[in-house]
Amino acid sequence: MAKPSKNLIELCRASVEAQRAATAVPYSKEAWAPWLKAAETFQAAVTAEADQEPKQSRYELEQAAKKAVLHPEPDGE
């Protein structure tokens, strides 16, 4: 199972938040620009992290980061 770094999870979270902000208003190039930039940054980070040793599946790493952001595990408290 792929284990994303905290940085990768934060970049994913930023992308998801930017998506929510962009889709909350009528479409415009300017409104979507932050989301597209955040998504591009996240995807580049996934690729870079997957290529580190030990190599990980890029797909599994991306899915693990998205799962951590969109479906977090309960803290057990």
C-alpha cells in the first residue's frame, strides 16, 4: 500500500479546496485558475514522490493521498 507524505496530503487538500471554491461560482477562466494550478502542483508532486526510492506506484500513491483527504480515518477518540 502506498504511503503518501504529509506534504503530498496537504497539496491534495489544497487542490480539493481550490476545486470547491472554483465550482461554487459561475465558470470563468480566472475563477478556475487557482484550482488548475493547485491540481498541477499536486500531480507533479505525486510523480516526484512516486519516483523516489523505494519506488511506489504513482496511481496507488495518488489514490492514497485522495483517500486521506476525502475519506479520512477516524482518530479513534
